[in-house]
Amino acid sequence: MIKVMIADDQTILAEGIKSVLETSDQIEVIALVSDGAEAIRKIAENKPDVVLLDIRMPNMNGVVATKEIKTRWPEIKVIILTTFDDSDYILN
């Protein structure tokens, strides 16, 4: 079973992604959070295999959260989700 956390401040989008992922019997969405700081706290508690992160979130954005996650838990896979179109920002 692949444990997934979704971090996105747009609740409707996060719930939609969760619904799609949960159609697989091999994926369990273990947490939905609305910002990067909350994601870091929940990762420490739940240890997901994969974190889906939005780039633009309040309190701690996805870029900062990704750096923190990869420093503390290098084994966790991070997938960035965004509609942001500034490639320089994204590649940061």
C-alpha cells in the first residue's frame, strides 16, 4: 500500500485528487493538509511514502516544504502540483 499525503490550500482540488487516488486499491491517502508547515508536522506523525505538494500555499510554500522534507526524510518522494507558469520559480 502506498501512503500519500496531499498538501494544497484549495480544498476542492485536494478532495478531488484524493477521490481519484482512492479508486486504486494500492493507494491510501493518509492526510490532507492546507500548507507546507502543516505538511511537515503531519509527515513526522504519519511517514507517507509520497507527498503531493502545491507550490503556492500559505505559511510555508511548496518549494520551502520540499527542501525541508528532502532534508529530513530523503526517502519520501515529493511530487509538485501547480498551475504556476513561471519556470524560473518552479525550477528553484
